[in-house]
Amino acid sequence: MYEIKKIANLILISSLILSVLIYISRKADANKYLIKTINKEIVNTNQYKIDVNTASDKDFDNLPGIGPKLAQEIVSHRNRNGSFESIEAINDIKGIGKSKFMQIKDYLSIKHL
């Protein structure tokens, strides 16, 4: 009988720990979503500009219509091919067409070296 109580207590404790871990995980996901939403709101104020030659993938990811994969592709393209000559040169990247460029062009800047 003692062993059954011991096993039941272990199951109860394990369940509580699992519940806490699930709660923490969901809270962390919610916080990531909130941070990204806040960043998108900052971008949508139109006061947000990034330099296409120095921006990180996270900076690009904050732009409307640009997700993490495309953001990483922009940075990879820049690393492989060198600096962009103009903001329009970002159109050379697969996944950025005319309409996506029109969505993001007001958020892009370039410092000429």
C-alpha cells in the first residue's frame, strides 16, 4: 500500500511540474509574439528606417511582409554579393517582387559609402 501512495505522489508531482513547464513555455511564446507585434507597430508608424547594408535579419523581419526566412535570405545575399548599390537592388532577391518592394521601400534607407 505504501508503494502505491509513493507512486501516486510521484505521478502527482510530475504532473504539476509538467503543467508548470507547459505554462512557462506558452508564456514565453506569447511574449515573443507580443514583442514582434510591438516591433511591427513601431514599423507601421513610418518612423522606422533601416539601412539595407547594415540591418540584421531581425531588422528585416520586422518589416511588413518579410518573415524570418526571407530576412535571412536578404542578409545572406548581401554577405555573398557585397553591399547593395540602392534600395531597389533588394529586388534581386528571390521572394521580393514588385508588390513586396512597394510594401517595404519606405522603411529602407542606404548610406552611400
